[in-house]
Amino acid sequence: MAEETSEEKTEKPTPKKREEVRKKGEVAKSRELPSVAVLLFGLFSIGIFGSYASSRIQDIMKNMFSNPVPGDLTIHGFMSFVQNTTLSFIMVIVPLLAAVFIAAVLSNVMQVGFMLSGELVQPKFSKLNPIKGLSRLFSMQSLAELVKSLLKLIIVGVTAYLTISKEMENVSLLGGLELGSIFYYILVTFFKIILKCSLAMAVLAAMDYGFQRWEFEKKIRMTKQEIKDEYKKSEGDPLIKSRIKRIQMEMARKRMMQAVPQADVVITNPTHFAVALKYDSIKMNAPKVTAKGVGEIAERIKNLAREHGVPIVENKELARNLHKLVEIGQDIPTALYQSVAEVLAYIYKLKRS
């Protein structure tokens, strides 16, 4: 057993192994891809619906300030005012929420497909083990997460610094602009920073997904012994199956040998083949093969025929054709009718004499 547990996992996982780990909720998945997808889709929707949202918010604000002051409203009127205003704001942000929702769903479905598993949410007391917790803390996965976090900080910092550096020459011109223009310039600059950071993070997310797939494939590898054990469970032990097959063949031979004494004739090739034929003109449409064999089995058929007085006729070509073309229990083909009829006529003639 020690050798089996220490055996290296060098074999690719079987489809059954993949299905088992998937049922447990274990899949190759990057956490960075959904984050980047949500951010990019959000920016994309802002770029498309930004002007519409801005004008709608302005209309809502104008409507709010053009209404009577809350003190002049009844309770019913105030609640209606709040409800309408809230609904108006929700309708403005619906495109952004829809884009973010679609991005979150698609980014996960594209990685792992549609999957529902309750394994990951089930409480496991083994997760409270401090030793295992320390092993996870200093694992390759933790190191990869640390590297990703540092890369994200570097990417965001460098991207923000380079973008702001390019915009520094325009800062001196802001003094002559109106407050609205200054605010708009700041928003555009902020949008550029987020967009560039998102594109850089997309590259990092793609690399992370590749790493997660590599680590997952490595994790679910199997040992040769595990593959053998899985095959035994699914297909059955080859030794047992072979033994069952031998027993079935032996039983079939016994039934076949029991039919030899009732045969009308045994046609042989003197050294190789033996085929027993039975024909009842009332019950059968054509002569039927009741037993056949090669080598040792052929000798047993001939010995049984001699013991029970069944005629043996040597006909090399007919014996070979019957053995090759006809299975036990089948009628002979029409192509062999003439040859078999001649043999049976000869046998019947001997019995009458």
C-alpha cells in the first residue's frame, strides 16, 4: 500500500475522473476574468449610455427642484414623489446593471459551462484544521495569488502614473475653464486610467486562466494504479470476467456435446474439422448444425459419434465450409443444400441396407 500512495500522478485524468471532480465543484477557473469582464462591460455601457444617463439625471434633478418643497406636500404626495424619483434613477442605471450582470454570467459560463454543485457550500470541519490551513497558506496557490496581487498593484500604479503624467501639461490650462468643464476633464482622465488598467488586467486575467488550467490538470492527474482500479470498478475485474467467459464457453460446449448423439451425421475433415448435422423433414426447413469444432473438440465430437453410432462422413471441403459459414443452431445455407443432401441420402441408404 505504501508503494501505491507514493506513486506519482503521471497519467491524464479519465472522463469519469473529470466528471467526479466537476460534480464536487472543482473546475479550472480564474477569479480575475469575471472582475475584468465586469469592469470592461461597465465601461463599455457607460461609453454608450453615458450621455443618455447624464441627460436623464439632469432632468430628474430639475424635476426634483421644480416640485414644491416637502413641507407643502401631503404624506401621500411625498411618498409618490420619492417613489417616482427612485424609479427614475433605477431606470437610468438599468443598462449599466444589465451589462454588469451579463458580463458576470458569461465570464463564468465561458470558463466552466453551466454547473450547479452544492459540494462547495457544504460545511466541512476539515477546513478548520490549522495544520491544513498553514499548508494552504504556504502553497503554490497562495504564492500565485500573492504574485497576482502585486502585479495588479504595479499595473494600476504604473498605468495611473503614465496617464496622469501625459495629462500634466493640460493641468495649467484648467484655470481658465468653467467648473463643469474641469469636472468633465477629470472624469475623462479617470475614465482613461480605468480603461487602460482594465485592458492591462485583461492580459493578466488571460495568463491567470492559463495558470489555473495548468494547475487544475496537474491536480487531477491519476496514478496508473488509480486508472486500473477505476477500470475494475467500471468494467469489472479482467480476471473475473475471463473466468466467467471460460465457464460460459465450457457450459456451451457441454450443451453442444449433448446434442451430438442425436445428430444424423458428423461430417469431418480427417485431421481438423468436425460438424454434426440434424435433419427432421417434418419439423425443420433445412438441416441444422448442432455441434462443430476444431482440433481437440473435433476429436471429442467424433468419439461421441462413434460411441452412439452416429455415422461419420469424411468430406474436407464440405466440413470446412460448414464450420466457416454456419453457427451452432443455424440452418445450412442454400449454397450447401446439394452437398449436404448427397451426404444425407448416402446415410439414409446405409441405414436402409
